[in-house]
Amino acid sequence: MPLSAAAPTRLRPIDRVSEVLFGLIMVMTFTGSLSIAEAGREDVRTMLIGALGCNLAWGIIDGILYLMSAFAEKSEALMTLHAVRQARDAEDGRRLVAEALPSVVSSILTTDELDTLRVRLRELPTPAANAQIEPAMWIGALRVFLWVFLITFPVAIPFIVMHDARFALRVSNGIAIGLLFLAGLAYGRITGRRPWAMGLAMVSIGIVLVGLTIALGG
């Protein structure tokens, strides 16, 4: 956990990929459960309302969970900062600093370097007693909501503009598969794996997850 108590100002790339994948799976669950052979316009309308309502709800839930996570992260960082400043001795302070840093970083720092960090933290202005929810956290929560909710529309639009439900489903599935592939490309770049391979893997994973969700009544 970083010692900085600053609130996150933007989503990490992996967070954006995760929210896109989640939103796509949810909307594809609705489109995949539509019986094209028997579906009329009212069935399509019901499916669209369900898909939009579901992703709206989960976007709100994910946004709230993000807000809670960001607040907990800030609170933990602030408590660590207080603990370092109030450490009973230099050794205890250095230990707290080392525990707050990523292990790969703390493992290469010398005692003197850890002590320099400890001293500089003690010299900072007195921090607030408790963490507060900051505007940046609300902005992050809004971004999470938008990623989950807005990804519904590219997959749902074919059913809105096309009267042939069978053709609309094919176009919708094509768009969804394309978006899954793009999410996989992004994930591959983030993780240092082959983007094209991860794109294909993401399509496969997405289709399997949608099938499982539909089979389990989700």
C-alpha cells in the first residue's frame, strides 16, 4: 500500500478492461437468451429494457464498490502515515515504511534509504486525523459506472435500428465479439502477453461465461 494518501484520479487500464468485460457479459446474457424464432418486437423491447436496467444497476453497484475501495485505500495509507510518525523508535518506523512499499521495492532499499523515507514522512505537515471522500473518488466511481453502462449500447443498438431480429442478433453478436477481442488486445498489452492471442482468448472466455450465466439462470 503506497504511503501517499492521495485519492486515485483515474482508472487503471486493467480496471477499464475489467469493467468492459463485465458489462459485455451482462448485456450478452440478455441478447443470447432471446429466442429469435419466436421473438416479436415486444420481446425485443423487453430484452432491451432488461439489458439496460441490469447494466444500469450493476454500473451503480460497481461505482459504489469502487468508492468504498478507494476510501479504504486512502484510509489505510493515512493510518500507515500516522503509524510511521508515531513509531516508538527508528527501527519500528523503518519496518512500517518497508511494509507499506511494494515488496520488490522494499527488498532493494538499504536501512539508510528506508530511514531517509521515514524521516521525510515525519517532517511532513500533520495529516488529517481521518480520511475523507474526495471529489476524485466520486469521479472515479462515475467512470466505473459509465464503463459498465455505456458498453451496453453498441451491443443493443442493432435491435433498436433493425426490424429483423435475426439479423440484428447477428450484428449484435459480431459487435460484442469485436469488443471482447479489443478488450483482449488491451489486456495482452497490459500483461505483456501476445495481444492477438489474448484477444482470441478473451472472446472464448467471454462466450463461455455468457453461456454459463444463461445456463445457470443469470
